[in-house]
Amino acid sequence: MFASLPLTALRAFESASRLLSFKAAALELSVTPTAVSHQIRSLETWLGVALFERLPRQVRLTECGERLFHSLHGALLEVAQSVDTLRPQRSVGNLTLSTTPAFAALWLVPRLGRFYAAHPGINLRLDTHCDVVDLQQDASIDLVIRYSLDNYLNLYGLCLFDECFAVYGSPEQVALASTQPPTLISVRWHNAKLYALGWQAWCDKAGEHWLQQAKSIREYDEEHYALQAAIAGQGLVLASNILVSQSVASGLLVPYRPQVSVDGAGYSALCVPGRERHPPVRAFFQWLQEEARLSGHAQ
């Protein structure tokens, strides 16, 4: 049934497609770039279609190449996972998650103790670089948690929760805000599309004139710095109800006019289709879903 499949060429194609480089695929497979190129040429001849566009300094998948890569990557991943389950001395499960520094520090890490208690055999590595990871090309990342307005049609996804933005401060600062204009604390949003209006949107909805009356506006590059400034009593912060939840639960921050909020985007957990069946990934998805439900913000 499978005797005619060119398995060596298919493996070379999967590596070159994922890395978008014959040279990088050669390093991964411990062969020469010429050998990878030969294997892919033979596969294209066998199929009768071109799989790559050869550009001066790079390669790019054709439409046929994209179709083959998506099905082949999932199939090989499932085979690798099935083989791993049969090994008599399996290594401890490893899981690499990519997310933003703010989400990791303010929501995920404070809750991870419950995940480790439930799954002591899984080692979790956090990647908190701000660059967006292409899961189709970077096989070192098992899943990502992204904050976005976008849909990811080519990925397996779990919607965790939508968020809104409201105003928070220390109990003392919130009490003072009803008698005098506060110092405002904000974040320099890396993606203006996600939240372009910031404080202006909240003030318009609340009928407050703080932007004209405030003593100053203090900006930080990351949400966790802004929250720490608010906890220290330096002013009121416009913050995500998701990221501020631990500080509110502990009483470090309280909401100001909690009935007034503006919409944000949503958080989703995503992986390459097929990888959700990998036991550590499946366990983490299930844990995330339960934590989102317990936090009261689940979709």
C-alpha cells in the first residue's frame, strides 16, 4: 500500500518546507544541501508538479507545496508521537509555549503551580519574546497563546476569553480620584490596531475630562510595569481585566467606576493541526480551558 511512497524525499520536503531553506533542512537531516535539493527534485518529478519557487536567495512554497506540507507535517507529527508512546523508557514530557511577557507574568505564571501539581511529568518552557512565531515554520514551539483580533484558520485553536479595559488603582488612589484629577498610567501599545484610543476611549465613555485635567500621563512599555506603578500608588491605570485579575483578587488594586469599560481583543491558545493530540499539549489545553472557566472570563 505504501511501498511506492518516496519516504526519504517526503521527509526532506517536510523539513525544507518548515524551515523554508534547503541549507537549514540539510543541517537538520545531517545531509548536504545538494542531497536535499536532489530529493525534492525527484519528488517534484514523481508528483508532476512544482513544490517550490526557487528565488535568488530563498525558496517559497507553491500552492501545491503548501497543500502537501500541511497534510504531511501533521501526518509525520502523529507518527512521531505514536512511536514515542511505545518507547519503554520514555523521557519526561516537554512542552514549549510562546506568549507575551505580560500574559506570562500577570496571568499564566501565578497559576502554573496548579498545572505542575496536576502534571508533574511535564516540563514547561516559556518563550516570551514579543515576535510572532510562525508555527508552521518553527517546530520547536508546541503552542502559543496570542492576543489578537484575527482568526487563525490554518491552526488548531482554543478561544480562552475576551477582555475589556477598565480603570484600576490602589484603594487610596481610587478614593482620591473622586475629588481631584489623577495621574494616569498607560502602556505604549505595540500593535495600535488592538487598542488605538486608549485612555481617550475610556474617558469618552465615562464622561471624564482627565486627559485635559490630569497632572501627567506616565507610559510604560509593558503592562506589568504599568500595574506595578499603580500598585505603588503612582496613579490610575487603564488595564485589561484579564491581566489585572490577580492584583484585584489580592486587594492590591481596586476598580474605579467598574461599570465603565471598553472592549479589547481576545486570547486564544493555538497549535499546528495534529499537535493538539500530543499528550503534553492536550493536557495543557485542558488545563487552560479549566483555568479560564475558574477565572470567570471564559468564552
